[in-house]
Amino acid sequence: MNEATKAPWHLWVLGIVSLIWFAGGANDYVQTKTGNMEYLGMAAENSGVPLDVMLEYFAAYPMWATVAWAMGVWGAVAGSLLLLFRSRFAFHFYIISVIGLALSMVYTLTSNMPDAMNTTFTWVFTAVIWLSLIGMAYYARRMTAAGVLR
């Protein structure tokens, strides 16, 4: 590895954008798990889901699904921070996040998701999360191979 390897401009752009994007998921996790009714009410209204339906669904989350959700959101935030710190471990944390997302999907697909929450928007948004997370893991791997992340 060359000590003089400079970080390309796109590392900073993707690192900052991904941190903001994944921090949104982390905020959603915190607001949901702490039961912030103002936030949850706004989320329910914006998604067209009755608040009581949303609360009931999230209250029924088993511990393993909650842990998977946490792995997903916090792994992605850590991956983005580590990318900005130019650490090769960014890739590893993105993979932890992918595993968390995959386990969360197992719960989502096997639970009795209320019809009000089972919308095209939900699945398109989930696909965007998958694509952004896999893309960032790939990017971190490429930057490691290029000697940018150490």
C-alpha cells in the first residue's frame, strides 16, 4: 500500500451521502424502539397506516428481529463512518448490515404484516435499501483493493 494514496473525491461524496442516508434508518430505529409517539404518528400519517396498526406490529417484534434490525442500521452507519475514516473495516460493517437486513427480511416475510403496511412503497423502499447497502459494500471493497482504505 502506498502511504500517499489519496482518497478520491467520490469517497467523500459517497461517505457523506451514505452516512446521512443510513443515519435516517438509525433514527427510525431509535424513534421506534423508544416509542416516540410524535415521530410514530407522523410516520403513520405519511405512510397512510393507522398508528395503532403500526404500534401493534412493532410491539410484536421478537428479540432476534430487533437485534437483526439493529445490526442492519448500526452496521450501515458504522460502515459509512469507517469509510470516511478510510478504514478497510468499512466493508466488514457493511456486511454485518447486509446480514442484519437479510435476517430482518426473514421476519418481515414470515410475520403477519398488516395489509396497510404491505404496500408497493414498502417493497420499493426496501429494494432501495438493499441496493444502497450492497452498493456501498462493493464500493468499500473496491476502495480497499485500490489501497484507499487501510
